[in-house]
Amino acid sequence: MKIEDSISQLLYRYQCVTVPGFGAFLTEFQSAQLHESSNTFYPPKKLISFNPYLKNNDGLLANHLAHVEKIGYEVAVNIIHDQVTTWKNSIQELGPFSLKNVGQFSLNAERNLVFVPFDQLNYLKESFGLATYISPTVKRENEKAIVATQEEEEAPIPFIAERKSNYSYLKYAAIFVLSVGITGSIGYKLYDNYLTQVAQETLVVETNVQKKVNQKIQEATFFIANPLPAVTLTVANEKMNYHVVAGAFRQEANAEKIFESLTKLGYKARRIAPNKHGLFPVLYGSYASLAEAQKAMDTIQKVHNPEAWLLIEEL
């Protein structure tokens, strides 16, 4: 029974999908992209990477497989173990192998796993229905040619007046135009003086009103009979969604004993609510970023507990 279908389904919903004994698939958000050379638009998506050091069973994949196949949890764990053994033997004996809709695995010169993700599926649910789009090239006309055409179209047409021998009527027209101009000049000056006077009177009125308002404000006295109590602002702590797990115990007493031991050693240990399997988890500490949590886990695995593992969850 192959488990890559379950891995693919879980990548839509979770940031980390761990395959016990093999490694973990991690997802990271990538915003929309534009490749200017090819005029191609790419929608937002999840980038998939692989971490071979996260091997502990967090129960996510086994529970999903048990639910889909209608089998017991322990049976699902055994199926995953057998499949991982097959993968390891295949890559050692036959070379690279692929997981459907996930990616391809191979070994490098140092015999370490190398993962190359496939990009056929977009695991970001918010991008459902958004496809890659290639825009046609926009053709631009020569601006110089357009300007030259416009100049030709807008060139003035010369007007040649018909010569007449009798110009007597022109002097009467000139006298009429001169009289209209003088009258308009005098009327404009009177109108301008009127507007200036109105503006000055308006400014005086507004100034007096403003003085009275300021005087009322200065004379006012405010008294609050029952003042409200002082408000204390509490700044929300930064979310700590990455946790290094010391273990999950069936007996709460054992979990409490480990918690007290880690606290005495100086760790910021925590106990969290029992998980859906009825186990009592104990944490070395919680961190704000994946990089910080991985660094702490590497140190803990070297100096204290090689079986420590990473939990990514908002508690």
C-alpha cells in the first residue's frame, strides 16, 4: 500500500508532514511571481522542501492513513515502516525514485538524500483555480511617426482675404470695438473693488467670531464627578508555534518528573494538554521561528537527548 497519496493530501492542509523514520516535508508560502523575459505570471503557491532529520512519529500521517483506509492506527504505523524500508532499499540498489505529485529523491556523492520537488500541483488552497498566465507582447508604435502625422494634420491653412476698394465701413467698426473695450475695463475695475471690499468685511467678521470662541474655551471649566479607572494595556506576546519535544508519556506522573528535571537543568520546559492519543507531551521550550527551533533541537540532540523532535503547532 503506497502512502504518497496521503502525503500529497496532507500538504494541502499542514505546514509540516512527517514520515516516521524517513524525514519531513515542509512547506513555505511564495507570493505571486512575474518573469519579465517571458511575460509569464505565476500565482502564489507553497514551496516544498525536505528535512531528513525530522523523523519522529507525530501521528499525523498514521492517523490520516488509518482513517482513509479504514484500518487500525498500529496497522497504519506498520505500513509506513514497511514503505520507508522499501524506499531506502530502492534508492541504495536501484537509484533515484519518485513520490507521485510530491518530488524525486536521489543520493549525492556523499550518499546523502537529495530532494527535488515537482511543480505540477499548487498546494496553496487560496490559489485554487489560478493558473499560470502568459501575456502577449504589447506592440508600441513609433512616437516620432505619430508626432509627425499630427503636425501635418494640424498645419494651419492660410487665409487670403478678398481685396475690396471701399474701406469706409472699417473705421466705424474700429470705433465700436474701442468703446466696448473702454466700458469693459471700467466695469471690471469697479467689480474688482467690490470683491476686495467684501473679502475684507468677511475677514473682520470671521476674526471677531474666532476671538469669541477662544474666549469661551478659556472660560470653560470641566469637572468629571466619577472618573474612569486607569486602563492597563497589555502587549500580546509573540506567537511561539515551534516546539522542541522531549517526549510524550502515557503516565502523567512520568511527564511531571521529566518536566521538573528539565526545569532544574535550566530549560524553559513546558507541559501541554494531552494529545488525541492520550499521551502527555513535555517540551524543552517553544520558539517563534523554525530556524530558531531547529538550532535549539540540534543542540539538545547533541548534549542531552538524541530522540528530541520538532512539533509545529499553534498552542
